[in-house]
Amino acid sequence: AGDSTTTQSILTSGRHFRGDQNAVMMARVAVDIISAVKIELGFRALITTAELVNSKSANSFTGTEGCCWIYDTTDTGRGWDGMGVAASSGASRMAAYNVAPVAAAYEYLQIALQDTVAYFSHFTAAGVRDFGPTVMAGAVTATVLQAPYVIVRARNGTSKSLDVDKIWVYQGRTSA
């Protein structure tokens, strides 16, 4: 159901992934309605909070550690962006892709961590890379445990559905 501040759906796992173990997350997703919606997918240290990003346009975070792909219609005229926060210090917003999702169309979004750096890549529904990998330095703290997560939030009274068709998360067994 839709609501501007409280209604959301979250898919998350335990905190088992780290930047110094080269964690990678990739998801194939499709959202049914692309208006009045917020979507995040990536890594975050806190699993008790809903989303990592408080305000995309203000570069503010609800968490102190993590990075994500984010699409938020409250940031007028923007598409997918990458955001990260390490030890409460916000990294630069990666806005180079800036293409909005297409309603009911699948796309792949990937974040690969290497120590404190995040690499953002976007792939078409056919699996063809059309963006990245683009680097965000200082996106996470290398040794902080992260949980992969996906969230969709309705920004109005209309329900939104995010189909997470596939999700892959993996990392090395030892530090980079």
C-alpha cells in the first residue's frame, strides 16, 4: 500500500560482506510504477533501519556506513544515482548514469566493492553493460560488515511493486 513516509518493502540479509573481501552485489529488478517512488539497492551496515539514504538531493544518510544505487522521484529530473557513506562521511553522489527506470522493464544494477571503493555498473534487460564501472572513492569503510539490501518505498497513496527477479551477492574468502 502507498504512503509518503511509512510504507515500504525491504529485502535484506545478514551483515556478512566487506569491502576488503571484494563484495559484489547484482540484482535484476523491475518496478511497476516509476512515479512517486524511492528504490535503493546495495550494501548497508545497519539492518535495523529501512533505507540508507535520507535525502538524495541533500546528500544525507540515515545510516553511517554503506553504498547503494538509488532512484528517488523526490529528486526532480534525476535517474539512478550511486551514493555512499563511510564512517558517517558522505561520499560524492555519483550522478553520471542519470537514466530513470522504465515501468515494468527489467534492468541489472551492480555494485562491486574493493576496499573503500565502490564500482557502479548498469546493464540492460539483455545483460549488456551500458554504464560503468564508475568509481566512487570513500564509499565504505573496508572492514565494516555490510548487509545487501533492496527497498522500495511509495511516495504517495498508490502501491508500488518492485520485482526482484534475481539477486547475486558474493565475496572473496580473505581480505583483498
